[in-house]
Amino acid sequence: MKKIILLLIGIASCGWQSQISAAEPLSNAQNRAQIHTELGAAYYSRGQIGVALEELKEAIKSAPRYAPAYNMLGLVYMELGDYPQAEESFQHAFSLDGTNPDVHNNYGWFLCQRGRADDAIKHFFAALKNPLYSTPEKSYLNAGVCSLKKNDEQGAEDYFQRALKLRPQEAQALYYLSELAFKRKDYFEAKSYLSKLMQVANSGSEVLWLALRIEHKLGNRDAEANYGLQLRKNFPDSREAQALRNGQYDYSDFAKLDGQKVMK
């Protein structure tokens, strides 16, 4: 399963008004840095990490105090597994723009992936305190994922519900809520959440597998067979298809999702 790129992290840079020191006019320096940062974000989202890194280095060269570039740089180094550099980049972004919600959200995600769930959630809430934060559902979603990491399913469900209240078509929240309902054996509620998800997003192997297991529990054999057919046809090499072939209906990678995609 592939990692979420745009849903769980904040990569917007054009709204930031960070201080910049450069010899050329301020607007030119910031414009150049912004363009390179946005290019870096685009390459990052496509998995072209090396090119993204070069673009971000160009952004910093153009405007050494442009905080969004350091924020994105933290994500890039995180993807490369260079955690000390990622930490340094995020801290540099904080030193330039310490109240920016995107930095708090992304650094929180970094901490979550490093096993520091409690510290991560503090940063998500720091992001949420900013009234200008344009995508607060991301931080609620991240807080939910991190709560699952520390086995706090009740807390996770609350955060996912908050994300859904802000954005009713939030596919990730719908998936997690469906999975949590399934785990507590509320199969009708699980089906309700998953039906809403299928209306707003294409189904990945995780979604089809959950739908199949829900219908299996409800005794709807025709629907179960239909989801099984889609799973074998569209994702024949997935772990879920393998579990279906082996009749392992209790298989679930839910605890290991860590913010991964549930959509194609």
C-alpha cells in the first residue's frame, strides 16, 4: 500500500509570509523561492524525491529565510529516511515561522512516524489552534492515526469524527471509522461508513477487503462474491487478495496502515 502524500501533510506554501533576507528585491526572492518550493512539493507528491530535493535547495538558495522550503525539506528528508536532517529542517522552519499550522502538522506527522505519538498529537493541536489553518481535518485525521498507534481506539474514533464533521467526504476518516465499527462488531454501521466512502473515492484493495468482510459477516453472499471478484481482478497481487484465496477472513492490516492510502 502506498503512503498518503497530500491528505495527511500540508504542503501549501503560497500563503506564508515569512521573513526573507536577500540581496535582490524581496518580491523577486520570495517568488523564486515559492516557485521552487511548489515544484519541490509537486515532485515529492509524485515520488520523485531526488528532483524534489534539488528544487528545495534552489528555493533556499533564492531565499534562505523562506520557511515553507524548510517545511517541505523536512518531509523530503523524512521520506529519504534521513531523520536527523528532517528534524533539523523542521526546527529551522519553526525558527522562521513558529506558529504556522502546516509546520506543526507536518512535524507532528514526523513525530508520529518516529513513535512519539503523544508529542505528535500536541503539535496537531497546536496547528488546530491557528484560526487561519485552512485544512484542520488533516490534523484531526493525523491525531486519530497516532491514537491508533498507542491503542487508543476511542480517542482515535473521536478525532476521525471531528475530521468528518469538518469535511463530510473525508475518505480516510470514513475508512477508519468503518474499520473501527467492524472491530466492535457493529457491521451495519461499518457498512454505512464504507458505502459513503465508495461514493466519493475509488476503492483500493483495503476498501474492497473490508467491504467483503462486512458482507460476509452480514451473510450477504452475492455482495461478498462481487467484492471478491473485484479484489481478485483489480488487485491480484495484494495481500488482501492472498488472504481471500487462503480463506483468512480475519486478516487485517489496520494496525499497520500508518496513514497509508485506502484508495486507488
